[in-house]
Amino acid sequence: MSTTSEFDTIAAVATPPGEGGISIIRISGERTFEIVAPLFKGKSLADVASHTINYGHIIDPETGSEVDEVMASVMRAPKTYTREDVVEINCHGGLMATNQILQLILSQGARLAEPGEFTKRAFLNGRIDLSQAEAVMDLIRAKTDRSMKVALNQLDGNLSRLIKHLRQDILEVLAQVEVNIDYPEYDDVETMTTKLLLEKAQEVQASITQLLKTAKQGKVLRDGLATAIVGRPNVGKSSLLNELLHEDKAIVTDVAGTTRDVIEEYVNVGGVPLKLVDTAGIHKTDDTVEKIGVERSKKAIAAADLVVLVLNASEPLTSEDRQLLTDMADEKRIIILNKTDLPLQLDLGELQQLAGDTKIIQTSILQNKGVDQLEAEISHLFFDVGIETGRGNVMVTNARHIGLLNQASQALDDVMNGIAAGMPVDLVQIDMTRCWNLLGEITGDSYQDELLDQLFSQFCVGK
């Protein structure tokens, strides 16, 4: 059984492990100044002004020896990240000094923080709600400037404010329904009450539907777009990967079958994080290792959100090219016609017929031509109306939020279907209340302890 408490004073290293200019050890809780006092040689941190940084040394109280020269940031409750007293010790980067200071802090009675415990306390102490707490992790994990802006937007509370507004609207109509039921002033109170419920259900449903429209784009920005680069051997797949990455990650030679395994890398394409997968060339082979590579390539294609099929413009279409074009007809795909710097040998008419509505982009990776068109087409395929990530715009990116919004939408469907079926108002009211509770789970106004444990366990220690 765990002996930890939410009232313990906690400490952890807030910077990544390893060598660096500075390491930061964060301490938060009621006993923060009491714990730091015997360790800090300099001004008394309990007496200095809040939100100041103070020069001094960390000493070992048992031996009196200096451990490191530090700067200590002092922040007093409630104007801190956790709404508790916080001290952050900035010491020299490196494992030895950092760990020695952390161990001294723990020896004075602090407890090592659990993953995400500082942010969990910010939530429990009312500084942020649950959706903002989740945005903290999204901000840490953001892979592009646009995904960072979406996370900042959510951290600012734009989604929270919208959800709380919808919940308040529902609460007001539920209160009015109760009044109408308990103190009926008119003979047609049942009709008036169901009309009130129906109008509010339709209004909230429209807002939720609008939010869910952003979910697909938001999820792409948060998690990235799994993009498989496929084609026969030696058509330029690895060259395309290197061009997008702006580095020679994949080996490029004139020898077919050089890429024998799946290579995965993230790349920022117009603010969209792409998880690029350079696959082994798909072709018939008797080589055992190449066969394994081809099978892995097929699995990567099946799991991809987008397939980039690369063809060689300097060769006629082969049976393998035609098979790939046919097999991937139902995939979201872009066709790259590479090596256009060489004499054209491929039948463009036949290719267009096999490609259907799929965009064909002519490139010469060798001469750096056409790659910008590929980036524009990817943005068009997945963000038809553009990506609005500015301050004030709300975009849903979190799978948990999307699931709860879908459930809330279903509850509103049940409200409207119940009214259409002539169900009693008190039964219809149950579904409206269910929608209110589901929306509350997004912001953490209603939650279970198990949910908090699961969410914050995904955080790094020290955040």
C-alpha cells in the first residue's frame, strides 16, 4: 500500500539527465523552506521576496562541505505552478552535482515526486483544469510550430472555456426544467419543457459537432501523420526521404535493394509532423533478407495514413508498378513521378488512367525540383480549409476528449429521440444530465482517481 500523500513536500530534477550548462531541482510543498534552510548557504530563502533568484551554495549539513555553487529561485504560494511554496535550485549541469543535491533534499524529508506530480498538484489545487494539464504534455511533445501553438491554445484555456460555457447552458436548462416540473404555472408545461430541452439539445449538439470537425486535423497535429514512401527498388524513395529530412539518413546507391528494412523519421512539412517511413522496394526476390523487408513494407503501408508512391519517369511502367497503383487505389495517396531530369520513358496517359483522381507530382530529387509541390499537396489532402491554430481558435487534439465529445453527442441524440418518441420529461432529463457529466470529464469537473493516475503517469518526472 502506498504511503505517499498529496500533502507531502516533493522534489525532482526538472531538466533532462546528462551533461549540460544548468540542472534544475524543483521542490514544492508546505515544508519547502524548512527543507532547504539547512542546505542553502546565503540569504535566508524564507525571508527573501517571492519570485526572486538568489545566489549561494549548497552545503552538506553533516560535513559542512560545499557541494555546488547555485542560484535558488523562490516562489511563494499561491502564485506558483503548483499553488504551493516552490524553490528551484539551479546548479551546474551534470549527474554528480545534480544527484548529490537531490539526495540532500530528500534526506531532509522531501519525497521524490512521481511522474507528472507537479502538474497533478496544479490541477488538484485549482490552478489549471484537466484539459490544460494534458496540454502541458502536448506542449512538451510538440514536433512542429503548429502543434506547439495548438497545445498553447489549449493551455490558455480556450477549450476549457468553451466546454464550461456549454455545461453552464445545459445546467441552466436543467434548472428551468426542474422549476417547470415542480411549479407548473401553465396547463401546457409539458410541451413548453420538452421544447426547451429540444432547443438546447440542438444548440449544444451543433457546438459539439463543430468541435469534432477539428478532431481529425487536431489529431494529426498532435500525433503526426504516418506516411509510407513506397515503390520499386531504385526509384528514389530514400533520396526523397533524405530531401525531406535535409540530411543523408538513408543510404542511396544505384544498387537495387539497398534499403532492406523500414526507416522511420519525423519531419516538419508545412507545420504538419510527418512520421516518414522509407520502405524496402516492393518487388519479387529470392533474397531472404529482402523478402522480410518487403513484408515489413506491406505492413507499413497498411498502417499508414498517407502513401507516397514513387515511380521512375525514365522507365516504362512495369507490372509491379501497375500492381502497386491498383492495390493502393483506395488509400489516401500521392504519386511522385521522379527522375524527370532524364528522358521520359513512362506513358503519362496510362499512368493518369491508373491514378484516377490521385495527384501526380513530377519531381527530380537530384535537382531538388517538385518537393515543395509535395508539401503543398499533403497540406491540401488533410487540411482542406487550412490550419487555424491562432490564439482564440479551438481545436480538439486529444483522443480522450474526442471520445467524450462523441459520447456527449450520443447523449444529446438520445434526448432528441426521446422527445420525438414522446417520453416523459424526467426520463429525457437523465440523458441531458449525462451529457453534462461527460463534458465535465474533459475539464476534470467530474473525474475518477484512476483516470488521474493513468493520465499523469504518462508525464516525465519533474513536470
